[in-house]
Amino acid sequence: MPDTTSDRFATLRAPAHWQAVDFISDLHLQASEPATLALWQHYLQQAPALRADALFILGDLFEVWIGDDVLASQTSDTPSFWHTCAQLLREHSRHTPVYFMHGNRDFLLGAQALAACGMVGLNDPTVLEFHGQHWLLSHGDALCLADTDYQRFRAAVRSADWQRDFLARPLSEREAIARGLREQSEARKRDSAHDHTLWADVDADAARQWLQAAGSQTLIHGHTHRPDQHDLGQGLRRVVLSDWDPTARPPRAEVLRLSPQDGLQRLPLC
């Protein structure tokens, strides 16, 4: 389990026997996109020789999570999308530890769902100590400071009062609210694709401050859907994870693997 060794950053110390760990984010799993679910299932069920020693999910595993009670909403003998996802994670966690960090889409995933999926929750940010080096892990949305509208929204929905009120609503009402929020988000994405002034990236100064406070040289994050590596100066860098969309042209889906022998490697899955 992560332990808090400073006022700001949680730290997870990797066991000495770990020789490789995988990072993924922004799969945005949803029942309406079976190709992504199938690819994710293929990754989770790959041969033991191809597996890492741990899996870190850095947010937005799901397109939306409206409460852990979706796992109790089974209405037929056929497993629901949510139950299928939980079962796949639980089976994977039996041989490979799975760590989960909230994203901006699945921040309501709680203790009940973590237990059902066999996952261990991570604070955002968390420092991973792995073979003598510190790696700073985050979803990344908290660092997109220029998007002031989103930051206000983020602060509101992360509050205990907002979450208590939302989760008290009927499941159907929560689904409708989430659908409306997704539609607004997709509209902003379409607008920003044509006008990059509407799109906010991670703030470089804020990323440097986090890295310096964490005693780390590398920030690994998702959220922006723009896989790349950015030199922040002073020996610091941020590495952006890929989102997953196997139906795109070209398709996008990769795992970022860290090992002491090879450092960081991007492993395409399609």
C-alpha cells in the first residue's frame, strides 16, 4: 500500500523482485466501444512471459463511473459491461498487482469497486520508488492550469458535498447527468481540434515544481491524449501516455513499460 512520507506526495516502494512495471491510462472503456474492451482483455490475458510485475492505471480507465452501485445493477444472467470489467481486473490482480489512480472521468470509483476489481488505490500524485529511482505518477489533469473552467469544475466535483449529493440520486438520473457532461466534453474536444487556443496542456512550471518537490526527474501522466516526451530543462522531463482507440486511423493503443535494463519503452498493442 502507498504510504505518505511527506506532506504532499504519497510514496510507493516497489518490491525488490519487480523487474518491469506497466503504465496505461485513458482507455475510456465503455460498452459502446467493444474493440477497446477486446484489446484490453487481450493485454490482461497475455502469456505470463510477456507480463510486467505490476500494472499502474493512471486514470480514465472508464469513460464514466457514476457510482460503485453499478456493480449491483445486474438485471439478467448475462454479465453486464461493468461486471465483465471487474472480473477481468480481478483475475489479472490474482497474479499481477494492479494500482489505480482516479482520472477526470472515473473519479467516483470508490472502495467497493476497488475491492471488487482487486485494485489498490493510488493518490494523485504518487512517487514510485523503483530500483533506486523516483518516478512521479499523475493523471495529469490537475496540472492543466490554463483551463480555468475545467479547474473550477474539478474542484467542485471532487468536493465531498458534491459527491454525496450526486451519489444520492437515482442511477438513471446519474446516467443522464453523466451523458450530458460527456456531450459537453466532446463538443469542447471538437472545438479545440480546430482552435488550439482552446486546448490547455500541462503547465511546464507546475510540472517542474512537482518534480523538484518529489525528488524525481520524470513525470509520467495521461489525460491529454498526446503521447510524447517533453524536456522540461534542468534534467527534468514529462512522459505522456497514449489514449486507446483501436478503431482510429492510425490506431492508438500502447503500454509504457519501465524496467531497469531498458528504461521506458512504448509497447504498441495494435
